[in-house]
Amino acid sequence: MLVIIGWIMVICCVLGGYVAMGGKLGVLYQPFELVIIGGAGVGAYITSNPKHVLKSTGKGFKTALKGPKNTKDDYLELLAMMYATFKLAKTKGNLALEPHIENPEESELFSNFPSFTGDHHAVEFFCDYLRLVTLGTENPHELEALMDEELDVHHLEDEQTASAMQTLSDGFPALGIVAAVLGIIKTMGSITEPPEILGKLIGGALVGTFLGILLAYGFVGPLASAIKLTQEANSKYLICLKAGILAHVAGNAPAVSVEFARKTLMSKVRPTFAELE
């Protein structure tokens, strides 16, 4: 929602300021300039990105619109889930986790935490590493290295959409110049026309530069930044799980393992120690 509000502010401030200076909106209506810039930009976007990035573009836009998906209550539930899981492992042994991690959708333990079970990636991440623990993995450093590899893959996959959008944003000013140059070429072909006609043609050509810069820094660039920041905030969910699992494997008590996980969270969504208690 904040993305839409920001875009509306950009439009209102730019066009409102232009009109307040005495400018005429009709001069800015240059649909073919927009076709040149937008069409070339979309074509370049398709050329420079693989199919899976193109398919994820709409998903990235939705991600930016919705903002971070996990709230403070979600993280409080996540920490409670880890405490219950680690307590079971401490009291009955890691092998007691097997029925829960093999069929998490049927687990009585996980069913108490609907926000966690609703996140397929988080459930898979948590269960996969607990499965390694039940199989005998005891070295937290080796486990951390493997987790970092997987999280790097997740980060790379998430970053591709934002990176592609940022590249598109960087190209729009240059495409605006292309549209402006074509407009100037058109104007030079009408050099014998009276000044009032030439003035309109030159003004129309300069609209191309204006549109390219506006699209880059007012719309697409901020969208790319919003996608990146939202995805980074969402990634904290898995990082929290990572910290808790590693602390558990290192032999810490359930409450201590959960405290390790809590400390990885951003302050705006991090439950206090008292709230967690």
C-alpha cells in the first residue's frame, strides 16, 4: 500500500508543481514518447532476464505492495514453537522429533502454531535440519555452513527480481534520451515550419527525457528498493530458525536456544524477554 501512496505523491507533486508554474498538461501528453521508452524498456527487460525471473516479476510487485509478511505476533509464535520443539527433544531425546518432522502437516506439536505451518519454506527448512540432527549431526559449525549455503541460495533467488527491476530503472534515463533524440530528428524534418509549431515539436521531444528520468527515479527505482527491503525483512524468519537450531545443537537449554533466536530479529518485530516468558 505504501508503494501506491508514494507513487500518487510523486504524480501529484510533479504535475502539481508543473501546473503551478504555469505549465500546460497538454504538452506532456506524448503517447508515442511513452511507447518508445516503455516498449524499449520492457523489451530490454525480457532480453536480459531468464524466464523464471520474468515470471517472478508480478510476485515481486505483490511483495512490495504487501510489505513484510511476518508481524511481531508471528515471531512470538515462532519462538514459542521452537521452545516447545527443543523442550521435547531435551526431555525425550532428539529421536522423539521424528514423527513431527516426517509429517509436519499431521503433527500435534506443530498444529498449535498455524502461522508457522502456513509457511511452507519455513516448515521445510526447520524439519530438514532437525532431521539431520536426529540422524546424528552434532557439529554446529558444519551445520551452520550448510545453512548459510542454503540461505545464500534463497537470498540470490529473491534478489534477482529486485536486481532486474533496478537494472530496468537504470536504463530508463538513457531510453528517455533515445526518445528525445528521435523527437529532435522529427523536429529537424520540419525546420521550415513557423516558430510556434517548432516550439511544440521541441517541447514534445524533451518530454522523452522527462519521462525517462521520472520513470527511473520516481517509480521503478523505488519499487526495486521496496522489493529488496521487503524480501530482506522476510528472510529474517529463516535466520531466526537457523539461530535457534544451532543453539540447540550446541547443547543449550531450550530457553537459551530461543533467546539466541530472538536476538536475530529486528527491533520492530522482536518480542521482549518478558513477552516471550
